[in-house]
Amino acid sequence: MTPQQIELVKATVPVLRENGVALTGYFYNRMLGNNPDLKETFNMGHQRSGAQAQALAGAVLAYAENIEDPSVLLPVVELIAHKHVSLNIQAPDYSIVGENLLHSISEVLSISMDDPLIDAWAAAYGQLADLFISTEKAIYDQHQQTKGSWLGWRNFKIAKKVIESDEITSFYLAPVDGGDLPKYEAGQYISVRVFVPELGLRQPRQYTLSTSPQADYLRISVKREDEKENLAAGWVSNTLHSLAEGSQIEVSAPTGNFYLIDHTKRNVFISGGVGLTPMIAMLNQLVTLDMPQPVSFIHACRSSQVHAMKKHIHDLKDKYPRLSTFTAYEFPHDGDVLGIDYDIAGRLDLSNVDVALLPINADYYLCGPMPFMAEQHKALIARGVPAQNIHSEAFGTGGVKLS
């Protein structure tokens, strides 16, 4: 990019701060209207809620603000690249996105496609697209070199369904072709794609693999997102819950950059709600290694009715003295026994957790709703835990920076 183009992109920062969501919302409507086949690549639930437009607006703004040194965004690029790979996004798709983005800037800002600002954003987008394409190629190459892995979508059948709580069901997925499965990293995720009758479309959704690598199946544990207040019911989660054992779905290969880093260190897992799924996977991975170091498993949920895999955790605790647990029930039921079913009533507050469960030199893993993770991250920093030892993920969509 020329110095003049960089200055033009930087000059759009105030506009993006004020009207970024309007621009990206317009962009998605334009692109999906012109390319309806992409509706089976993009999560239409996130389109419906506006979450996708908001996320893209934040990303475009961050890129414009850092246009002089985009290298600071590399951790975010890697995070998004894994998600793109899980959706089988390919290099030619970037041309479609770029064309629609530039036309959206032109149409929303009422400027000609010949305007120097469009040329500047074309150069900026080309630079960003090249960065994503090269990052994603490295991930695709890694999949090609991993035994049992694959590119794109692969047909799986639901071999077994296990109800884990009133809201969460585990799905055991076996490859229809009977082939090998990869030894993924505990904490990574897959995309599943199912046909949603209400939309008349196949729809993708990322779900964390909820156990350590197995020879003949992948497991995801899915919360059924029911309609509540101003939130519509989840299309994919409800479709999955309605499918019978033996039904077939499409699955992408395990990927993601949130996973167990070092089994030789102490590890602390802190989860909220269905955010326990990657923690179970990591814990199960440590079990295969006979739990070489002490582990703290801290979980928060509403009550025992929605406490998934509770028995599994208790069984492991009985077997492995190095495993310590702490559970917070926000709204305990009458049958929930303090000291047995849970350790504290109300929201999780780390100041109420025994300091022995929260060593300064441990690796910490957080997963759950964003406000929950932000609160725990802040509490850990206040306790003196180094920020580089705190690893976070928002429900299996890739790691997220909270600091």
C-alpha cells in the first residue's frame, strides 16, 4: 500500500466507529443476495441476530486502526483462519467477499467506485486476504499431513445420543466411510452441517469436541438453545437434538487454537454452563496420561438440572486424588445438597475458592459466556496470575482475548 492509501484507510476510522455495523450489515445482505449458495457457509442464526455483522464491523475497524502494522492482529487472524478452515472457505471465496465489500463501501458512503478511497480499501483488503489465505493454507496443509484428517465435509452418522442434562445431549459421531480419525488436540472443535427444514438450507455450526481423541468416534455435547425472551431458538442445536441415532450429518476436521498446552504443568479449568465441554476434553486427555500433575476443575451453572457430566467428574475425582473440584450453582434446587452437589450458591466468585486450587504458576483455561470469562480473567489477574498463563475460548469458536 502507498502512504496515501494508508492515510485514506485511517481516515475512515471515525466512520467505521460510528456506522461500521450498518456497513457490514449492508455488505452481508448484498453478498448473500448475490450469492445465495453462501447461505450454507454462513451461520444464518448469527445473521438473524446481527452478531455476524457486529463481529465483522469490529474486525474491519481493528484492521483500519492498525493498517500501518497489521502484524499486531496475527493472533486474531489465526483464530479466524481456523474457523474459516472448519467451514471449508477457500481462496476464491475472498474475491467474492472483496467485490461485495468494496461495492458496499461505495453504496453506503455514496461515493464512486473510481474514488481513491475505494482503491485504498481494495489494496488494504488485498493485503488482508493474502494474509488469511496463506495462514489458512498452512492449516489445510497440516490437515492433509495428519493421518485420519480430511479437507472439506465428511459424512458422519449419529452412532449414539446420551442425555447429559435437561439441556445438553452428547452426540457420538462415527465416519460413514469407516475410515481413520485424527488424533486432535483436546479442546479443539469441529463444524457440523445439518439440513434445517425451517430454512430449506444446510447450516453449519462449530462445536467443541467434548472428549479426548478416540479411535472410532468424535463426540460433541450440544446445548439445545430454546426460545427465550428476545432470543429465537437455535436452528442447528434444535435440529441436532431432533435427529435420531443413525441420522447422517456433515462434519469438518478438528481444528482450532484453544487446546491443552502443557500436561506437565498444573492446570486449572474454569467453565460456565456448556463451556465445560473443552474442559472435559482436556481433563480426559490428562486422565489418559494418569493425571501427572494436580488439576483444579471449577464449574458454574444454574443448578443440578443443567449440570452436564456431573457423574463423570465425581467418578474421576474418586479415582484421582490429584483432581480437585469446585462447583457454583446460581439457583440450587431443593434436592441439591450443599457440600455434595455444589460448593457455593450464587454466581462463581473466585475469592470464595480455596487458594490451593488457584496456584499462581498454573496454566488457566476459561470457557463460557463472555461476561463470565471477563469476570474470571479480571479476578485471576488481580490474584497475580500472569496474563500469558490465561487461555480463553467463547464456546468453541476459537480463542478470545479478554485483556
